[in-house]
Amino acid sequence: MALNNKTLIELHQEALQAAATEKAKQWWEKYMKGVIPFRGVGIPVNRELLAQWRIDNALKVNFPKLRLMADPCRWGD
């Protein structure tokens, strides 16, 4: 199956929704004082999901900022 950008985004959104928790959603929405809705997935979990999403879809990381997202330990480089 050929994947287009919309399909790739939908795949990541599905993974985010599956990982979301009501507890995280409520905490973040309270923290943000209801300014924006929050899905319920923290940043570390989102990083893990993105890394797996790139592997599952054979996406290569060619941009410096994306490389940093993939490996936050390199932020000091």
C-alpha cells in the first residue's frame, strides 16, 4: 500500500489516541488552564511513538531538528 502524507499523519494520530489516558489529558488541560485541548499523551511517550512510526513506515530522518527529536541525548551536540 502506498502511503501518502495524510495516511501517515492519520497513522500517527491513531497511535497517539491509543496511547492517550484520561488522567494525562485532565492534568495537562488543568495545567494549561483550558486554553487548548490536550490529547492525553506526554512528550516522552510521543517521542517513542514517533520513533516507532518512522521505523514502521521506513521514514528516514534527514533534517537536523528531526534527528534531535529522535535522539534527545544529542541536544548538546
